[in-house]
Amino acid sequence: MSTTLPRPETTERPNYLNVDYSWKSWLFTTDHKRIALLYLFSITAFFLVGAVFAGLMRLNLLFPDGLFEHDTYNKFFTMHGVIMVFFFLVPSIPATLGNFLLPIMIGARDLAFPRINLLSWYIYIAGGLFAVLAILKGGVDTGWTFYAPFSTTYSNTHVILAAIGVFVSGFSSILTGLNFIVTVHKMRAPGMTWSRLPLFVWAHYATSLIQVLGTPVVAITIVLLMLERILHAGIFDPNLGGDPVLFQHLFWFYSHPAVYIMILPGMGVVSEIIACYSRKGIFGYGFVAFSSVAIAVLGFMVWGHHLFVAGQSMYASMVFSFISFLVAVPSAIKVFNWTATMYKGSITFDTPMLYALGFIGLFTIGGLTGLFLATMAIDVHLTDTYFVIAHFHYVMVGGMVLAFLGGVHFWFPKMTGRLYPEMWARLAAAIIFVGFNLTFFPQFILGYLGMPRRYATYAQEFQVLHVLSTAGASILGVGYLLPLIYLSWAWRKGERSSQNPWQAKGLEWEQSPTPPPTFNFDVPPVVTERPYNYSEEVEVGGY
Amino acid sequence: MFPAAASTAAPQVDALYIYLVVLSVVMTTLIFIAIGFFAYKYRRRSPEDPMPRAIHGSLPMEVTWSVIPFLFMLVMFAWGTKLYFENYTPPRNTLDIYVVGKQWMWKVQYPDGQREINELHVPTGRPVKLTLASEDVIHSFYIPAFRLKHDVVPGSYQTFWFQATEPGRYHLFCAEYCGTNHSRMIGWVDVMDPVSYQNWLAGGAAGVSMSQLGEKLFEKYGCITCHVTNRSGPPLDNVFGHPVQLADGRTVLADEPFLRESILNPNAKVVKGYKANVMPVYQGQIDEEGLLQLIVYIKSLSQTHPQARP
Amino acid sequence: MADTDLSVASHASTALKHHFDDSEQQLESSTLGMWVFLLTEIMFFGGMFGAYTVYRNLYPAAFASTSHYMNVTLGATNTAVLIFSSLTMALAVRSAQLGQKRALLSFLTFTLILGLVFLSIKYVEYHEKWVDHHIPGPGFHYAEPQYFHQAQILFFLYFAMTGLHALHMIVRAGLLITLIAMAARNRFSAGWYTPVEMIGLYWHFVDIVWIFLFPLLYLIGRTMR
Amino acid sequence: MTHQVVPVRTYVAVFAALIALTIATVLISGIDLGEYNFIIALTIAVTKGSLVVWFFMHVNQSSSLTRLFVGAGFFWMLILLMFVLSDYLSRGWLPGPRWW
Ligand code: HEA
Ligand code: HEA
Ligand code: CUA
Ligand SMILES: [Cu+2]
């Protein structure tokens, strides 16, 4: 904890929050920071919806015979998956923290296309409304993967509404990515060379590439799916000559890279946090930066690892498996470099750092179990079991959600000008960590024992582990509620923050007032030093 | 921690799994220890602590921690691939059983004519090949005790094989989400020693064998007219298991998927010396079970092919 | 979609938007933004091309059969029309560069007319398909029954691909109309004509898509039997 | 960044080439050349597309960044097509003799 906080200023200087309080000034804003907050509130709302579905699912799974109708349960996990992936996790860090920080970090006054940025939020909301409408009208039961021919011919739920929701929100993702790419290329402040970009920015740049290159494919796939559902022309229906595996190919062409949309920004956040609380630059900056891009590129060539038992050619499977291992190498590079960054640091354990360390641990476990699934013979046994569920919750919840929470805490003073209550925050972080592991670790075992996923009812012998998991989820639920409460409180009542409460490096802390004014800087920033320049002294020479 | 292991594949998959678990535990522990150690040793003791010196990185270390894990991963890849090819490539002389999945049940047919629902009886010590078909959506045939599963994809045949080792009663699950009662599309696999299996076969009111049923269909649908009586279609004896010359110059193997396609959509692959558009299209005319019976019948016409009979 | 900013920028005319340093940066950003947008468009069509590739490979015979029902004359005419429109669009941008307002206006109008000609010819083609019951769905008929299902899929792809292309044609025609209106009101000068250039890029891109659709859907397979 | 003014005759020449290639591709498609029909048609299409990109869209005058993005677009589409095809083309392959 940095102890030398300057006294809060008494009169607030003009910033992006207090320039105007009217509704209009929020709904028609083109300020990237305000749009970031609009996103922040919307994704939180969607997270809560997704979490309620998760809670209901865990409740159902307490009992081998279930609690709800099969159809109801099937809708729960579908809506949970759809909401969590498309409406929460994909926009979570990029559209909130990324939107807020990316321009400031590179010394720009705004994103390159502020109106498109606002448009993307409206598109996101429009997509979200379709999803909500689908829920209100009774839900969807296809699983978030929408596999044909079930989704095109057999399901009699609101597939089209949900599909439109996903389709529409995809464009918001594309536009955010487009905006980031152009901004990073064209709007950097004088002196902000590529080798001085914060790792957060590198990670977002890589993410944007995936959003721009991958999302259109899932969009068109969903269009084909909807047309097929309406016309029954047979494009994915084997009874009419189509090939259902083609749908899976097109779907995963996006959805595998999309899992990296759901982790790279988190890795960017963690890089910033580790550096700050170790008071050291990231070990192997160049490798960490480049590994983001490597993950983005290689990530496009591994999607077939979701199809090992789907009737895909064995030879194609082999290639996909191999590249899956390749893409793990840049992830490993990151983990090791973060660890090495702590070496000979001067480390403090404020809440963001706790989340970052939690991220490293849980992501490592999640990533390593990804390797199990990339190993073909093992995947034959484990695919479509709870092992997969545990794997991806470890990377998505243990990884990305923790990174998101860490980032929100880290930049909370920046966004609001106030400090969060440190003790409560540490407590919540601890509860989340414990609850998370209790929820999802048993699922690895369940999976290897053979418990299939998407099961409303299950064999007796799996009950013990399911009960453990539900118990964990209850703890986890409490853990999530805490930040919601104390952060809302701190927003209005928290102690005022100085410009740079963590004494962190980076334009957003050093050269932009807290909270930032509308165009971010009072004086146009100029960059003269390398990133994370916590100390002038250098121990080991560069490379 | 481990489910029952009842096939030749199970211990092999378990061994590979143990390799992965051990490796992961070692890696995770190393990383956790490093983090814990650094966190403790280099914690900031007082706010006045001097800034640490910057360390930029080290190429040798980067190379080390990329290459060494990758080597371990190469082992995973090679081992996993080898097992996968073995587990998905049936040996010769299998006992063939036919499975049709539909919402939400498994229909099993034995060549000798037994039929069951949501039960599968297999002997130990003998490779069994399953041919999987689906009447509606994608299902997945999963036997945890064998560490094996395969999706059942409508519109095509998928096959996989196993050799059971331990008599017992094991779970059979549908592992691919297929609608309302996906979690009720479950059943049992009864593994029996060969003697009990013979008794079970004999005890069942088998009656008509699959190929006899197929023969009836062969007459019913009029296949017999062209393929036997007037020979306007290619003769079908000694076709199964042999290479077939196509009109477009290609050569393909006459296996189950080929026969299936030739019945449902005869113009897709026309045999050399015959004309397209002569045979009617049977797509949508025959159900999956009947189709399998026809194919078993055509198989039985092939002498040189080692017939799978228990 | 990405054009909102570009067209909106025009309201401020040549004005530099406050978050840019100079007009150079603004122009470069718009150009890069446009290209990134085109990148997403490539992938958008890419999904369709993927489906096309798979089915062409699975059903070569049915494919050969359906290609006999494609109207090559109309398709080729349309290709020529689009290529011609690409030329006039390029010349329009050139006139804008030179600040020749009248030339700009007439080239833009000419381009627009060519775009509409394309759509009309497309309409004739669709109408033919309608008359022949070649629209996938419940009313679908096909002369060679053995290819019924496969032909339906291929026609589905034909309509999906050309339909998506036609949609883009309509969008860009709309954009062109705005351009014409702006040009008529003297919004552009030799110093600032970014929207003309951006929409020009978009125009050419949509033409390129057609350049690929034409051989893929109309030509390949004509000689196969 | 602002592009040079290109002489009208360049544009017209490109136009003429495009029309010529269109005529060529239509004519060639009427001759039975087996699989070559496909290859020729695609080659011509790629040539035409490149002409448009290169001259009409001014990529010949553009920054290397723009060129990179143009290239990336087509490259990514190729990834999609190639990897999807890799499955379909190798499905019929028989597992060879056990090569391990
Ligand atoms: C944030 C999301 C995210 C991330 C980052 C990942 C990362 C990875 N995933 Fe995961 N995955 C999902 C989300 C994610 N996944 C989801 C949602 C599904 C299921 C979808 C569904 O069906 O509903 C899924 C499913 C899934 C499957 C299919 C399972 C199945 O259905 O059969 C596979 C198979 O290969 C896989 C593999 C991998 C691999 C190899 C990585 C790698 O990138 C991981 C790399 C990281 C590490 C390896 C850890 C760090 C490395 C070290 C510490 C080095 C030490 C290592 C050694 C010595 C070996 N994933
Ligand atoms: C992207 C992000 C994301 C996130 C953040 C989460 C968060 C959680 N998920 Fe989710 N999950 C997915 C993505 C995500 N999930 C996806 C993509 C699938 C696949 C869907 C599919 O198969 O199609 C899935 C599937 C999935 C399943 C498997 C369903 C099945 O296959 O049958 C389960 C089961 O436990 C589960 C649980 C949870 C839990 C407990 C949380 C927790 O972190 C959430 C925390 C919230 C709570 C714990 C609830 C709050 C409390 C209450 C509402 C009160 C009542 C609570 C109790 C009685 C416990 N998820
Ligand atoms: Cu059948 Cu799930
Ligand atoms: Cu994946």
C-alpha cells in the first residue's frame, strides 16, 4: 500500500465526469471514457443475468434427478453460455478498460473514430435486446454452439432471436477492433514508438486483429443458419444433402480465436499490474508483446481441436492438434516472464496484485488442462464432459474475470477519482479465489470420471462432486457481490485519490489528470522513455 | 479419480493422462513455488525501500522456457496421436455391431438379428467394431469405462472399435447435446466373457438375422431387378471390401459409407461401365436401420471378405 | 457501417476534428480504417466462399448440372457493367483530386447509373430463377431429380452469395447518392475529398467480389458433365 | 499520403485489360480442359482482382501498411479455405499401414 497519499484536492477540476450531468450528455457522448462506462454498466448487467442462470444451473445439479424440467435446464445453460460469452466476456475488458485506457496510454485525445465507438455501444445494446427478448419469450436450448441440424431443424425455441442477437453484437465487436487498430497505428503521441507501447496496448492490438478477422465469419455463419432455419434448403441438414460438420468448421473458425479475444486483454491487464506492484519493468518485454500477436495469428489455425470426435478426418485432426501445442508456447512465455518479473522486485500485495497472481495460477491450470484436450487420445475421452467445462471456466473465469476485476480495481481511481476500500477488496479477492476453486476443481474429476456436459440429470455416483461444486458457486456468488457493493459505494463516498495513487508508470497515470479531462491531457504528452521505467538503473543489459 | 477401466484402450489412455497430470503438477508447482518465493523474498518491507534495479530480460532464458516445455508437448502430441490413430483404426476380423441413435435412444442391432434398446452386449477379448448412424441430430456414443466416444453424425457412418477386457456393467452416455432428453439418452454396456456372451446370443429370440432382413428389403425395394435379374446395375457379389472402378476414373473402396451413398444417392459415384441416372434415389425412402440391414446383406454376398460372425 | 464517420466528417467539411493533430493524420486514419473495414468484408464473404468450396468439392456432378442453369450472357454483361463502373469511379476520384466539380458530378452519376443497371440485370436474372422455381425452399423444383437436394444447396449458395453482393450494391448506391449530393453542394475541393476516395475504395471492393463470383458461379463447370 | 493524379490513359488501359480478361475467361470456359478450366478461371479472376486493387484502389501508391492489410485479408481467407478443405480432402484417406 502506498502510504504517502497527498491530501485530496478540495475543489474538483473539470474532468470527463463533471463536465455535464444530463442524460443526453451520456447517451450522445463521443468521449471514449464515457462510452467505456456505458459499456461497463451494460456488461455488468449482462454478467448478473448470466450469473443468475449459473446459480440456477448449480441449484439443479445438486440433485441427480435435477430440480427443473429438462427443457428448462437446457435453456439455462444455453442462455448462460450465450450471455457470458457474447455479451459479457468478449466485450468485458476491451470495451471497458480498453476503451477507457487505450487512447490515454498512447497519448491520444480520443479513439480515431469516436462516433463509431458510440455506434458500437448502441449496436451492442441492440444485440443485447434481441438476446433479452429471446430469454423473455421463453429462451433458447441449443447450447451456445448452435450446432446444426439441431438448431436449424429440431429445436423449437427462439433460435432466430438469439442468433440475431449474436449477429448484431458481433458488429459492435468488429467496430471496436477496427477503432483500436487504427488508433494504435495512427494516433500515438510523439515518442510513443512500437517498442514503447504498454503491453496492455499490445494485447489489445492483437485482440483487435482477431475481432476484425474472425467475427465476420461467425456473422455470416449465423446468417446461413438463420436462412436454413427459415428455408430448409439443406445447407447444414444431412437429410437434404448438407453437411453438419461444415457448420462446426465455420463456427469454430471464429470461436476458437474468440477464446483468445477472451484472454489476451486479461493478459494485458496482468502485465500492467505485475509491473506496477513489483516496481519493475516486465521481464522480456519484447517477448511478451510479440507473444500476443503470435497467439492471435496461430490461434486461427487450431479450431479443428473441437472436432476430434466429430467425424473430422484424422489427418486434419493431427494438424490441428499440433498447432494447438504451438499456440501454447507463447502463453507459456508470458507466464514465465511474469514470474521472472517478480524476481528482485519490490513487491506489494494490493488487491490488483492479488488478482493478478490469482490469474497466473488459475490461467496456468486452465491452460495446462487445455493441453490435455489438445492431446487427441485424451480428448476422445474428455470432450463434452465436465473436464472441458472446468478447463474453460479456469481460463475464462479464473483467468479473464479475475483479470477484469483486477483491472477494475487498479484503474478505479483513474476512472472515478476515488479509492476503493482496500480491506474489503482483499477479502473479496480471497473469497472469490477460494469459491472459484471449490466450484470448478471438482469438475475436472467429474469429467475424467465420465460425467457428460449439458446433462440436466446424472448418475448417482457423481452427486458428491456436484454438491461440492454448488457449494463453491455459492461462495463465489458472495465473492462477486462484494465488489459490486463496495465499488458502488466508493464511487460516491470513497476517499479521493491523488493523480497517481499507485505511483505507477504510464501516460495514463503520469501525464493525464485523475479523473482525466475530456481530451485526456492538459498538455500534449511527449514520450521520452521506455515503458515501465520504474528505475533508471539497469542490472542486466538488454537483448 | 479414475473410472472403471474395461477396454484395452483404457489403461493406455490412463497412462498418457498420468503423464499429463504429473507434468502439469510439476509445472504448476514450480511456478507456484517461484511466485511464492519471490513474493516472500522480494516483498516491500517499508515504503522507503529503494526502487529495484530494472532487469530487461534474457534471451537464453526465453529460449529455455520456450523450448523445454515445447519438447514435453511434442511428447504429448506424438503419444496422443499414436493412440488416437490406433483407437480409431479398427483391426481386421472385428465383430460388427450396428448402432442407430435417435432422439433419445440407442438402437443396437447385431448381425444375427438380436436387437436392443439402450443396451449393448459385447464379449471380452475380441475387437468389436461399431458402425454408428443417426436418424436426426448429432449424438455421441460414449463409454467412459472404455475411454472412448465418437459422434454419431446424421447423413454418414462413423465407426469406432474397442476390445473389452473386464466383464461388468458400464455406463453408456450420449455426449453430444441433442435436445430435451439428452441426459436421458443413456444406457448400459454389458461386457461378458465369451462363453456367457454366446449363451446370451443363443438365449435371445434372435430369429431373423440382419442379412436376411436385408435380403427381404433387397426384394422389396426392387434392387434385385437390376442388380440380379436383368443386370442393368452392377452385380453385388464380391463387392464389399474390394476396390471399385468408377466411371470418372477414380477407384474407391467399397466400404459401408460407399454402399450407403450408392443406395441413397446413386449418381454420386457411378461404377465404370454403368450409366448414371438409372437407379432411383433412395434418399428419404429407407430408414437408417433398414439401410444397415441392406448393407449387411450386401456384405454377406462378399465371400472373400472375412465375414464377421461371432 | 464504418462510413458513418467518414460521411459525418463532411458536415464539418474540411474541418479538422478536434482529436486529430492535423488533417494528414485524419486522412491516414480514415484510409486505414476503410481498409480494415474491407478486411472484415473479405472475411465476411470468406465464410460463404468456404461453404462454396466445400460443396463444390463434395458435389462436382450436381455442380456441373446447375451451372447450365446460370445465364452466362447476363452474368458476363453484368461483369462488364461493373468493370465499367469501376473505371468511372476511378475517374471520379481523379476529378475530385483535380478539383473538377463538373467532371466529378458526371462521373459519379454515371457510376451510379451503372450500378443501377447491374441491379436491374440482376433482377431479371432472379426473376428467371423465380419463374423456373429455382428459389431454394418449399417451392424448389429441379429438372434432374437425382440432383434435387444438391442443386437446392447450390442454388442456396448462389442466392446467398449474389444476394449478399446485391445488398452491398444497394448500400453503396445509397452512399454514392450522398456523395453526389455533397458534390453538388460544393463540399469537396482538391484539398479535401476524403469521402469520395473512401467510398471509391468500397465501390471497387464490391466489384472485386463480383469478379470472383462470376467465374465461380457461372463459368466453372459449364463443360463438365 | 495523398495520391498522385494518375493519367486517364492508365485507367483506360486497366479497364481494357479487365474487359479483355473477362472475354477471355468466358471464352475459355466453353472449352473442355478438365480441371484446368477451374485453375484458369481462378487465375484470371485473381489477375483481374489484383489489377483493380493495384490501380483503381491506388495500392500501387499506398503505404506498406495498407499493403500489409490487403495481403492479410486474402491470406486469412486462404487460411479459412485451406484448413476447411484439408478436412474434406483427407477424409477418404485410409489410415495407412501403422507407420509407427
Ligand atoms: C479464455 C478462453 C480460453 C483459453 C485461453 C483457452 C486456451 C486453450 N484451450 Fe480451450 N476452450 C475454451 C476457452 C479457452 N481455451 C472454451 C470456452 C472451450 C469449450 C467450448 C465449448 O465446447 O463449449 C475450450 C475447449 C478447448 C478444447 C476442446 C475440448 C473439447 O470440447 O473436446 C481444446 C482442445 O484442444 C482446448 C485447448 C486449449 C489450449 C491448448 C489452450 C492454450 O491456449 C492454453 C495455453 C496455456 C498454457 C499451456 C499454460 C501456460 C503454460 C505453461 C505454464 C508452460 C508449461 C507447460 C508445459 C511444460 C507443457 N480448449
Ligand atoms: C464466459 C464466461 C463464463 C462465466 C463468467 C461463467 C461463470 C460460471 N459458470 Fe459457466 N459456462 C460458460 C461461460 C461462463 N460461465 C459457457 C460458455 C458454458 C457452456 C454453455 C453451453 O454448454 O452451451 C458454461 C457452462 C457452465 C456449466 C455447465 C452446464 C452444463 O454443461 O450442463 C456450469 C455448471 O456448473 C457453469 C457454472 C458456472 C458458474 C458457477 C459460474 C460462476 O462464475 C458464476 C458466479 C455466479 C453465481 C455463483 C451465481 C450467483 C448467485 C445466485 C444467482 C444465487 C443462487 C446461487 C446458488 C444457489 C449457488 N457454467
Ligand atoms: Cu443424444 Cu445427446
Ligand atoms: Cu479451441
